[in-house]
Amino acid sequence: MGESFNPQRFAGQTAIITGAGSGIGKAAALRLAQEGANVALFDLLNDRTSETEQEVNAIRSGAARAFDVDVSDPARMEKAVLETAELFGGIDIVFANAGINGVVAPIEDLKIEEWRRTLATNLDGTFLTVKYAVPHLKKQGGGSVIITSSINGNRRFTSFGMSAYSTTKAGQVAFAKMASLELAKFKIRVNVICPGAISTNIDESTEKTDGLKEIIIPIKFPEGSQPLANGPGQPEHVADLVAFLASDESRHITGAQIVIDGAESLLS
């Protein structure tokens, strides 16, 4: 994390964060709360999400509320966004971060249901998050939307078996750029971030099939795959970027696609 925080940076502002129970979402929630924001934690309600809610409220009592949300479910998303606006008095920042790796398999082995589940969570979830938040952002007179994509599907195509995931990540970039232009006149900024390998729990949502060994082209990096570091990035690294894009410091940045991967995608 950054060495110092400005507790007034987001004072009076409210952020929706999807996939907030762990990893990048949790780190962003803690960071924004430390700098004065109220945070609505959208995730499937479980021990992790409850712990995140408690940790944020330990920073500032009443700053966080967890919502039991499946981002691919329109009714639950619409309800949670409306409740957030009513609870905190508006919405200023939207971090569409929820995502799954889904089933990792050769194209010929990937079931249509598995393909659709990855698209529903990653693409439908991003669309619904932005769709239902936009009227509230307009009411506030503007705001910042940040979407978590990936280097996969945009700068790197060697994650074998991840055709569904990579397709969603490319789609998120296109959606962000379309939205940034459409919403610019309403002073709503939309930017997309493309992390490389980050230490999170996303691998828990991954199911690999036996057929992978038939399609993998071996690629070895004896000195590691992230030239800037000795291992994966940390969620806090991404949270720093999210805080910047949510703040007035990035007020003239919209439609940007920002890679945060320690030069990983340049190597691979």
C-alpha cells in the first residue's frame, strides 16, 4: 500500500465494489475507506465478505455494507444498487471487479454451459453493474467507473484453455471504451485496468480439464515471468491504481486501458 493516506480524499463519496470479499476488491475497499469513502461490498455473502465488511468498519464505523449479490443476476444487482444509493445517499465510484476464470479446457471440450457461465459472470456482470449505476452517477453530476479486465485476451494469448475467460476480458475493454464516450458528456469517466498475475483467490473458481496437456505449448521463464518483481503483484498494487482512477487526480482520463503487470505481458 501507499505510505500515507488522505482521509478526506473521498470524504462524502460512495463506492460500489463487486467481487469485494477478497483479493483486489477487498484491497480496493480498504483503500477507499481509508481515504474517506463509504463502500458497498457486492459479493456472494460468505465468511470472506463478512470479514471484509468488519475490517472496513473497523477503519470507520458504518463505512461499509455487504450485499449478497450474484453479479450475473439482473434483479439482485438492480436491488443492491438501489439500496446502496438509498443507504449512503448516492453513488460516485463504481469498481466493476467481479470475475471468474471458469472452466479451462480446449475449445472442443468446453461445454456451452461452461462458456456461458464465464460470460455471464464476467461480461453480463460488468454490464449490469454499470447499467444500474449510471442513473445514480448522472444524478450526482458525474463519477468514475473502473473495470477490471486482464492482460489475457488483450496483450497475452498464451493462457491455454482460457478462451472463454480471454474473450470476456477483451469484451470488457471494448465495453469500457464504448461507455467512456457515451458517458463523457455526463462527466462520468470510464477506465479499464488490465492486471497480470496478482495474488488473489481467483484460482478457486478455476476448473482445469485433462485435455489441456494436448494444447499447451511449453513456455519457460527461468528468471520468472514478471521482470519488475520476483513474483505476482499484490492486490494493494492494484488498489493504488483504483484509488487514482477514482480520484480527481485522474479527472481528464477516460477510455484508458491501463496495464498493471510488472512487464509480464511484454515478456510473454
